[in-house]
Amino acid sequence: MRITTVLFMLLPLLAFGQQPVEQGAKVRIEWARQLEYHREEGREIQLLKGDVRIQHDGAFLFCEEAVVVNQTDVTARGNVVILQGDSLAVFADSVFYGGRSKKSDLWGNVVLKHNEEKLFTDSLHYDLKRKIAYYEHWALLTNDTTQLRSLRGEYFVDRDEAVFHDSVTVVDPKFELRAEELRFNTRSQTVYFEGPTLISLGEERDSRIYCEDGFYDIPNELAEFAERPQYLNKDMKASARRIRYDAHKGEVLLLGEARVSSDELHAEAEQIRYDEVNDVFYLEGEAHYEGEGRNIRAERIVYDRKHEVYSTEGRSIISEPPTILEAGHTRYAEEGGLAIADEGVVWRDTSAGLTIECERAEYLREKDYLLATGGENGRPLLIVESDEDSLFLSADTLFAHKADTLRGDSSRLLHAYRDVRIYKRDLQAACDSLVYYEGDSLFRLFEEPVLWFDTTQLSGDTIEIQLADKKVSRIRLWEHALIANSTDLLLFNQISGREVNIYFSDNEPSMLFVSGNVESVYYIQDESKAYVGVNRSTSAEMRMTFKDGQISRIYSLRQIDGSVLPMREGLNLRLGDFRWQAGRRPLSVGDLFVKKLD
């Protein structure tokens, strides 16, 4: 039903004498079922009821009833709707609209709908000219998936952006957020954090991040956090200059001064990438990991926490007291307990004073098993450290293991195979295989073993070298034992027997004891060191004592035969097993790596 004919007839009269109104400020009444008009204190008042429709500057207002003052100011009530353009609609119980300012105040069940977003509040101020909505007493913005709530805020229609202030909360199926300030781009569905912000991530909300700057791209589930960001996942804490989060990949990236810690581990690097799905850490740049009694430093560390597997790249140092491992690359699996290291490997046992240098090492943690092959000079090197005189040993292959795991013996047995060589400043040796028992510092040499000290050569089927306080305390020769000594490599003093024991004091021989079919050849010298004869004897046992490294007395026990021969008859006397093997003797650490010693 149109506005009554009477009212239309009155309008020209009513307009007579009214105050002038600027043309752009006037609203236009397009429809109402009933209209009343009167003047009050110089104001022109129009009362509209029933399906009211008012238009102003391209915006439309619909309501049940309205009061229009001076054709510019509108107070509307009852199912109020404001439409602006084709993407904005505002609903409320009541509205005041100023035609001059193009601003409106809305009350009661206010809903602003823009594209897919809906803003719910009890009161709202909307500037139709600037297309900005304001609220100051709680509002909820939602797209039916994400809900943003705050005490105060602004909604910029033209910029597709909302700004939230004071007690801000965001709830999404993938995350929850609390902040004091944030911006939300409604087109890209991106949240921008401003000020202290706490985010809970994941469907179980088991990951949390604190920051004071950053953004979260909701559709792509990408986020970046800055300004003192901190990450918490169950028992794990992390911090960095910046943190990036990719929910699709389940990945957290810590950039700059990155740190991760928990009850069981601590990690630092320039950059740390954490794979939440597989529970794997990737540490890049001056990486440091510490946990489970293990301390690792490398250029790059990859740690699979679920399977307890780690690997390193770049010069790496792995400390598991008392052992320390250095290498260019390592890989370790806790499940099998196997660590593989290569590229300039250095393994140390600080408690035993042992060092192994090689090209490749395999280490089985549970059994304390170590296999070493290759090296800078093609062969692994064992060093028994001493402040005064370290012992160096090389072979084609070295491996070590616990002596007796069943009895809980923590000492190691070290095995060396193929072309074994030992160099110590006052002692050298060669053989084809060797066993070293760490428990009592005992070397046992097999397969044509030969040992030298000073001008003396020792050989036998088996040779034992006993260390005490990292010094030689006893040497034992078994079966076909032979001692040869020469100062000019022309004449050789010789002793042979079934077993020989030589005892040392301060690395100098103090006593020698030979047993079992003892034979000896000894060249006698006068005071001027000239040879005057040869003493040849056979006995059951022999004992020698030394003073200042020289023989002082010789005892032949249960002597069977003995004679002194003139020099012309004693030249080139050789006992049955005699063989001078100076060509096998390493004279320096470098000789341990010569391809073949004759």
C-alpha cells in the first residue's frame, strides 16, 4: 500500500518554511506503509511505519519504523537492515543514521555481514562514507570456520581487514589464539599478530607458540612468529629470532640463535627444523646437541628422536664420557646401537688414555665395540697416551670390544690385524696380529712377533708387553724365545730358551730371567772394549741383572755345558732361531705407515 494521497498533498505545504539542507545530506524515503509529519522546535519530523525503505548515497536502510529528522537524521527500529554495495549488509534491532556525517550507530543483536564474514556484537558504529565499522564492547567475527573475538575493534570493508584490540581470542579447527592486538585480512584469511600473542596449534592443541609479532595464513596453514618467539610442544621448549610453522608439513623452523630443550635433550644451532610428524630435528650451523649422556657438536646434526637415530656432517665431536669421537661425518642408530663415522676419525677414551685415528670407524655402543679401518696414511693408528713417551700402534685393521660383558667387565680388548707395528721412543715392535687388554695394560703379540729396545732384539712365538703407569714394566717371550744384542751389527750376543721374562724399572731393564733349554752366546770384551773371546753355554735357567741399562751380572743355573772360545772360533756364531730383522723395525711414527718394511 503506497503512502496515503493526503500525505502527498500535504508535502508541498510542509516543505514551506523548513530550514535549508545541503543536497548531499538528504535521505530519500522510498517506501513506507504509513507516514506522519509534524514540526517540533523548528525541526521537521517524519514518522514512518511498515516496511520502511530509505536510500542515501547508494546505501539502503530497511526497518519496521523510522523517525526522520530534517530529512537527514534517521532513527530506525525493528529488524533494521543496512545494505551498501553488493557485499555488505548490517542487521540490528535499532539504528541511528546521520545523513550529513554518513555515520550510523547500531544497537541490539547487531550483525555485519561482508562477503563470507559475519561480525556479531551488541552495539556498532559504522561509517558508511569510509566503510569502517567500530565496536567497543565485545564482538565476534566468524566465517563459520574461524571465530575471532575481542573487546574492541574496527572492521575496514574496503581493505578487507579487521583490527582487534583487548582480550583478543581466535578459535579455529587447527589452532587457538590469545592476544591483545591483531589484524585479520578477510580476503586472504591471514591473521597478523601485534603485541604479546599466545597460539595453541594442532588438533590436540599440544603445540603452543608465544610471540609479539608475526602472521598466520589460515587457508595454507603457514605462520611466522617474531619478536621473542617461543615454541612449546609437550615437554619440549624452543626459541629463536624467528619461528616459521607449516601445519601441512607438520614442520617448525627456528631461525637465528635457535634453541630446543626438554627434560632429555638440549640443542642449539643457527637454524633448527623440527618435523613434528616424525619427531626429527635438523640442526644447521654450529650445531650442538646434548642428551642421554651424549654431547654432539657439528656443522649439521640430524636427530630422529622417535627411533633414537642421529647423523652429523662437517667436523663433528661426539662426547659420551669417557669416550670422545671426532669425524667429518657420523651416523648413529640407538635401536641397533651402531655408530658409523668416517672422514678423519679420531676416537678417544680419556679414562684409559687411548686414542684411535682412522678413516672409518664402526661403533656398537651396547657392547662398546669399535672397528677402525683406513686412515690419513692408509692405516688406522692407536695411541696409548703418556706425558713422557706415548706408544703408537698401526695395523691394517683395529677393533675393540668389552672384555667380558657377562661379568660386567668394563675393560676393553683391542685387536690389531695384518702388519702390526709399534713405535715408542725406547721400544719398537712388529707382528701380524696383536691383542691389548685394557684392564691390566697388557699387549700380546702373535705371528712372527719381534721387539726392539736400544740395541736389543727380542723374538718368540708370542711376546707380551706389560705396562704399568703407561711405562713398560715387563716383557715376556714364549716358545722359541730369542734375545739378540749387537753394538756393531757384526757380532751378536744371543740368548734362547722356552720362556724369557724381562723386568723394567723406569723404562730401563733391571732383571732378565730365561728358562727351558737355555742357550747363550756372549762376546767378552776387555776394559778397552776389544773382543777377547766368546762365552757359549747351555743351562736350564739363566738370570741377568742390569745397571744403568747395561748387564752387570749373569747367573747360569743348573748349567749343563759352558766354554769360552777364542775369537777366531766364535765369529758368526748363531743360535738355531737367530734372525736379525732390523728391516722390520719402525724407527719413527712415520715408519708405521710405510707401505712395506723389509
